[in-house]
Amino acid sequence: MCIRDRLIEDYYVGGIIYFRRNIESLKQVSTLSNELQKLSANKRPYLPLIISTDQEGGRVSRLAGGTHFPGNMVIGASRQSSLAGKAGGAIAGELKAVGINMDFAPVLDVSNNPLNIVIGTRSFGGDPLLVANMGVAFIKGMQKEGVIACAKHFPGHGDTAVDSHLDLPVIECDRERLEKVEIYPFKAVIEAGVDSIMTAHIYVPALESKKGIPATLSYSILTNLLRRKLGYAGVIITDCLEMKAIADNFGTVEGAVMAIEAGVDIVLVSHTLDKQKAAIEKTIKAVKEGRITEERIDQSVWRILKLKEQKIGFKGAPVSDYRKINKEKEEKIAYEISKDGVTLVKDENNLIPIKNNYKKVLVIDFPIKKLSLVEDDIEGNNLLINFLRKEEIKVKYIALPCSESELTLPEGTDLIIVCAYDAVHNAYQVKEIKKLQSTGTPLIVLSSNPYDLQVLPGITTFLAIYDYSSFNLEVAGEILIGKYKAKGTLPVTLKI
């Protein structure tokens, strides 16, 4: 019996999360979902599993074989809430077809800290109203298709410079600012009827008087603020308790009990079987010893049952069929988002369009290295190379770092396109781009993070694509050759 079966058979778990490592193809994951639901139905007839994943689009895309949708900041740059709604609905349709009935999306964190290494372009932007409008539309689109949406990470992870996968971030601002900025989008989606909200492993002194207690474990934040003041009656779920912000400071197992005491309904322990079992057993012990009341458990059980009844139903084991996915339709939506979102931030020397203006183009990129423990699924930049070559543009491609001690430009190079990836967090990229700039050869920076421009102040042509998903790269290529002009509007404020 495999690990998942043992948890369902022996511990009656009511929810499963898929990561990218669990998904090989649409057919495989659809079959897996059906098997899990049948196994659960054998133990508890008519009580289906919540099967979840993080399908945000952009940097965080789990569904192998599905459409790689652009991420939130591309949607934010389009300034069109209708596209956010289409994205939510289309993502939900693909997930539902493979048996995934809950998506840990959208991210409602406001991007107001350039040094934020874990949120960044996963946010819709730096304006709370923009984030709220896009978030509400995305959630309505998703929930209309019958998939459970989850707004994250309450009360707001945008203004941090520490990755909670690695340590405990602290937000040092007053309550008035928190309510106007970080909490504002969550208020909006609560009023719009969001199904669930995920907590953030961040310490917010203005909201929690006990030193070092993160939101996930805070009664003041989850019960007094979220439940009572904001009036939220839906399901609260933790971010994974194996993240170091919790595991290193409280322990995953003790953290599970503390989270329930704080007001959490669903505890997420995503990786280790022993910790999953221990968290269940310690929770049971806490109830038996009176640390947690049965009434408190019943409150969460009823919220979860209500959600399952509304979104999944109690008519037997749900059955998925991956063949219901209409990729042609979904890809059109993804392309539409990219076309309206990719942003030409500056082009002071009119280097774009490049077609017929330059005979030998050098494209340089950097090996994409994961900057956090988030399971990013980022496609390679070769898609851009292929597009330009189809347009009969002579392109030389180099990936840095190369074996040469110093990069020598191929003879005759009259334009350089650099594909930067979070250079704001990568001093090596900044150094190499500045070297290229010093050659005097016309230079275009194509970037996955608009904040890169803050560490590259001398760049005269900067094209923000926000993430290296396939349709963003296609649109970038079309803008470069002059097929049309970039339509996106920068959704964050840059200090340049």
C-alpha cells in the first residue's frame, strides 16, 4: 500500500495536494484523481476528497500537459478584469477535467517590495485596488466553473524580503497601512464570496501582540480579525507547515495544533508522512486532553462539509475525464492575456521593431535557477529564438555563464537581446548585463521581473514579460519584430 492509500485508509484524510512531481500527464493525473476518490468512497461513502494544487499560472504551474497560462502580473498589466475572469474560468476547467477541485489561487499579495523573492510577479501588481479587482474577477471565474478558489496569503505577504519557505518574515508597518494596502484585497474577495483563504507564515507585530507568532498561528489575526472583524465565514487553510518559518520555530506537529487553536479549518502538511501522521495524532490527543474542544473541531468540520456539498457534492465518488479539456480554447485565452499584458517599459533609442533594422542579433540568457522552494515550472527561452528565426532573423544564442572567461561578441553583432530572470536578486546577471551595455552595441533587456530595471538604471530599452511562459515569449517576439505595439501598462511603481 502506498503512502497516499495509507493516509486515506488509516487516517481518513479528507484532502490531497498535488505538486508538479505528482503530475506526469493529463491522462495520468485524471486516473490518479479517480483512484483516490474511489479509495476514499470505500472508507466513507459519498464523502469526496478535496483534491488540490497550486495552479497560479506563470512561475507556479503544476499541470503538466495543460495550458501554461501567464501569471498574475501579466493579467494586472492588461488592466482588464475580464481577462482575470477568463483566466480563472479556463484554469478551473482544466483542473476540473483531471479531478482537481480546489486551486490554491489567486495570490492576493500586493507587490510593494522589490526585494520580495517569493511573491514578485505572482502578484497582480502594486495597487491594492488593482489586486482586489483582478482577484475578485479571477475568483468568480474559477468558482463559476465549480472549482474551489483560495485567496492567499492572508493578511498579505507582499511587503516582505524573506522567503517563508526558509525563515520567518516580519512586516513592520502600522495597522492603518495594513488595512489600506495588504488587507484591502482580502476584504474585497470576502465580500465577493471567496470559498477559502490561505494563511501566511509571517509575523505582523501590528496585528499580533505575542512576539514571533506568525499569522498562521495567531488567534488575533485568524479569529479576531479575519472571522470577527472582516466577517469571513468560509474555510481557512494553512500554507504548508513544513515551511521553515513554522518548522524551525514551532515544529510542524505542534504548529498543526496551534493553527487549529488559532482558527484554522484545514492544516496543510505537504511532504513528510511521519509528520503528517504525527500532526493528526497530536491533534487527536489535544482534543482528548481538552486543549482543543470538540466544539472547535465541529466548527471546522461543518465548514468543510458545507464546502464539499456545494462544490463537489455527496452523490458518490466524483469522476474526471481529461478528454474534456479544450486546449485550443484555453490557449486562445492565454495568448489574449499575454498580448494585452506584455509591457514595453521604455525604448528611448527606438530599437523596437528590430526586423529589417539589424542583420545579426545575439540573444543571451541565464540558466534559470530556482530562487525559492516554490516548485516553479518555467519554460526555456529557446521559444523566443525559434520565433525570431522563423521570421528569418539571423540569431546567435548564448547561455551564460559560458565556458569562456570573458564573453566575446560574435563578429558583426549589431543588436543584443538579454533575457534577464529576477536580476534584482542576482548580482551576477546585473554585472554581465552592464558589461554588455558597456560594449556600445544596441541592447534590449527582456525581463521576467519589472523590478530588474531598478538595478539596471542605464538600460534604454526594457521589455517586461513578467514570466517566461510560452505565450509571453511568443508575444514578446511579435512585439520585437513590429507585428504590433506592446499594450501592457506597468502594474508596479519603479524607483528609477
